[in-house]
Amino acid sequence: METPEDDVVDGAIGDVQRMTDELLARARRRHPGVEFSIAIDQALSLLLPKTADRLYRTINGRLGYYAGHVYDECLVQEMDHSAEAADVITLVPVDTDDPPCWQGDLRTGRITPL
């Protein structure tokens, strides 16, 4: 069982890639097989390495792809956040409402399932 201290990621304050990696690891561990997209402030997205520019998927028996910024098999959705939300990274489940979204706050290093 996790304690509140377990929700704070060491070394993640201000580190976009470290926070994103930890968010993905926790979400995938708790919800295997669920695909997530990454919602992140447009300025912060520049700090997240691009691992591909296409995300291939088979939908209704046809191979296609999403084009854009891809990091660790997730499509990155750059957004214009308000100043209060600019330092928050959100994982959003794709094609399902069952698993929660996950948020990581770069100001505190805290991860929260929503």
C-alpha cells in the first residue's frame, strides 16, 4: 500500500522527462493494456524528447497512424495552459473512461490519480 510520501517522485521537480516517465510507469503498472496520451503545456513539450513522429495503430482492421510528437508510444498533446496549470503534466486514457487520468506537478514532484 502506498503512503502519501510514495506519491512524491524524487528528482522530478522541474524535470519534465523524469516526471513523464514516472507517470507512465505508474499508470501502465496499474492499468496494463490501456493506452494513454500526454497533455502538457506547449512550452514544456519542447523539453520532452520526440521518440517518433507517427504512432501506428490498427483500427477496424486498417493500419493507420496519428502524426505528431510521440514520446514512449504516447501521443503528446501540446496545450496552452493557464499560468496555474502550466507546470502540470496529465496522462489521459485513450478510448476508455474506466482508468483515471494521472497528473504530475512539476512544482512539487507529486503524482495524483484523478
